[in-house]
Amino acid sequence: MMTGILNFLVSMMLLAPISEPAHGVGEIEVAPGFEVQEVASEPAVMDPVDFDWGPDGKLWVVEMADYPMGIDGKGSPCGRIKLLEDRDQDGI
């Protein structure tokens, strides 16, 4: 049963249209007075699962490219935390 559900979900993901990050931002609905801006995308981050802003404005991102099988396919962990900062103050 679970295999059938997973196969269905994977097939639906493969059929879903893929959009560029900048295009995807425009598809997000937000309340009046708010806006969405892209601050990071591949290749700067890979398989992000969580993030947080530091008090200094730096972005901390948790990457888990190894999930769920591990980097070697046997469960060896290889997740990492990446620090992103806007050094030239251009907003990217």
C-alpha cells in the first residue's frame, strides 16, 4: 500500500511544472502590505530544509542533500549548515 502511495506522489511531482525561482516568487500570495523576495537559490543552497536569520542579518541554512539514504546510500550523514551574507549590499 505505501509503495503505491509513494509511486503516485512521485509521479505527480514529475508531472508538476517546474518554474525558475524568480518566477515562483511571483506565484506566492501574500497579505496586503507584505512582499516576497528571493534571497537564495541553487547553487548557493542545495536541498534546504530549514533556515533562520541571525540578528546581524545573515542567513543560516540547513542543507540535507543526504536525506534519507545518507551520502553513501547506507545512512552516513552529510547534512550541513551554510551561512549566507550579502557582502556587497545589493540584496542578493
